[in-house]
Amino acid sequence: MNSAILEAKKQQVKQVAERFNSSISAVIVNPRGLTVQEVTELRKQLRDEGAELKVIKNNISARAVREAGYDELSELFVGPSAIAFSESDAVAPAKIVYEFSTKHDSLELKGGFIEKRVVSLEQLAEVAKLPNKDGMISMFLSVLQAPVRNLAYAVKQIAEKDDQTEEKE
């Protein structure tokens, strides 16, 4: 093989490995069977959430995941493959791809990683069912507010009771 071509491929592997390292999560899928419109729709949904779908040659991807330290994922790059990357939201790619696959049977999830940990398909499905980051923050804040709200309600009830007893006297 020509040394220039070999060097170009090494550079591609390095760039893809950097993309894996800079991403907080990535989901590998088999898009075979999706129409161009469906792939475009999936890309748009991912882009709206700050994620991106890339189709990269399997041998480049397999070498890149090994270089990035995700050796277990290298065996997933057989047949058609696409990778949904996210650098900002750990849940978004899993959630979008999982929901899309429930509506489009031809989209097959292969695996991926979330917050730098390789996850199984079952774990990927569990994460996909979680609310997004804003939803989790909202739930957490409501849990924090509940004791204060209950205390305020109790104080209000006591104050109303005291007002009623004063009016009777």
C-alpha cells in the first residue's frame, strides 16, 4: 500500500479516536433498511439535541475505538454501521436512537458507551428511558422543594388555626 494512503488512514483513525475521546457518549447502530428521508430525520433529531450521526468505515472505526480505549466496541463494527456522538448530553444519543428504533424496526442498536463506560444493549435501553438532563434537574429540584413546601403548608395551617381561635375569643 502506498505510504501516503497509509498515512492518510492513520490520520483518519487518529481523528475518529479523538472524536470518541471528546464525546461523553456514543451509540453504534446499523442503519440498513432506513430510507434517505428516515436517516435525514434521525440526523435532524440528533442535531437538535447537540448530537451527530456519522458513517465511518468499519476498519477505521474499529481501530479508533481500540486507540480510544473502548476495545470491547471494536467487534461491533461488522456490516453497516453509523455512530451517534454527543459531547454535551450523555443521554441524548441513546434516547433519540432508541425511540427512533421503536418506530423504525430496520434501525438496529449495536452498543456504545455513556460517560466513558461501555454499556450493554439492555443498559442502553434503560438509559434511553430516563428523562433528559433538564428533566432530571427538574425532578431533583422538586424533591428538594417538597420539605420546604410541606413546612410552609404546616405553618400556614397552624397560623389559620390560631386565627380561628382568636376570633372565637
